[in-house]
Amino acid sequence: IGEMEPESQVKLLRVLESHAFFRVGGTRRRTVDMRLVAATNRDLAEAIKTGGFRQDLFYRINTITITLPPLRERREDVRRLVEHFLEQNASYGRKRLSDAAMDMVERYEWPGNVRELQHAVQRAVILSQGDVIQSADLPDEVRGGRAFAAAPGGSLEDMERQHIIATLRSVGGHRAKAATVLGIDPKTLYRKIQGYGIGADLYK
């Protein structure tokens, strides 16, 4: 919810307060009995100070807060999440990780948390040749046991840029495949490539 555009925040707040909405293109007001579960990796209190998030919406949704520790602090969840993501990508073929690959996955710090793990598993499923995913099928940073570190004073944007470059390299610069591995729409990937100034020389 922390990435929601300001105008969408206004619309959501209106629905939460009135329990009513209009379908796109519709003319009949519809009511809804709902419970909202929202997630974010942003500090919403800080976003309010900088004008990135509406204070009234924050107060409206901040009834019960659950803080989830980063994946590196709950490594016992990694194996179960891997199995879930393998099942989620079974359309590419039912596969499993070799013992060595699983060991690497469990030792890695996962700065991008569950989303990064999800993309890493999906990438490995797509790129692996057989039914068993080997260490070589994992992203470079996972094999090296190190996390992508933004430059000193860097940001999540720096990390995302490096992750996109690494993914593009892993699929030979094929943007459609990279978008699939990253779990985003190809048009979104194209905008990010343009926005981050990622030239083909960086990944081919």
C-alpha cells in the first residue's frame, strides 16, 4: 500500500469510510462489507512527513499492525517458501532443488526478502535444464552468498537497478523473460530500464 498513487489513496479512503463504490464505467452505487489487509516495506510514518502517504488514510488502516521480521531472521521459513514457489511455478515443470542449491538458498541473506526469493526460484525453474535445480541455476549473488549492496548512502532504487541488470544478464538480455523472472509486466520493466538508464551494454 505504500506505493499507491495519491489519487488512488483518496479513492481507497473514500471506500473505507463509506463502504461504497462505483464499478469502472458503472452508474450504480454498490455497498461492500469488507476487511482490509495491507502490506508495505516502507516506513509510512516517514512517508507521511514527506507527503508520500496520506495521514488520514494511515490512521484509517492502522488498526492492528503486525511487523514481520526479515527473511534472514527466520531462515526456518526458507525451505517451506521454496517448496511453495516451486509448486507455484509447476507449469514450467515440476522441479526440486539439489542439496547444494538448497544450502546456498538457506545461507543467503535475502535483502529483498520473500519477493526476492520468489523471483530467484522462478528464475531457476525457467533456466534449469533438468528436473533438479543446480547451484549454477541460482542468481550470482545467491551463489556467492552475498547480498546486493547499494552504494554507501544508496537506496532501494539502487538495489532494484542492480537486480534488474543481474536478471537481464541471466536471461541473455531477453526482456520478456526478465519480466517473467522479476514478476512484473514487460511494459513496467521497460519503464524501469528507461528510468534507471540501463543500457544494453550493462547486461549483454
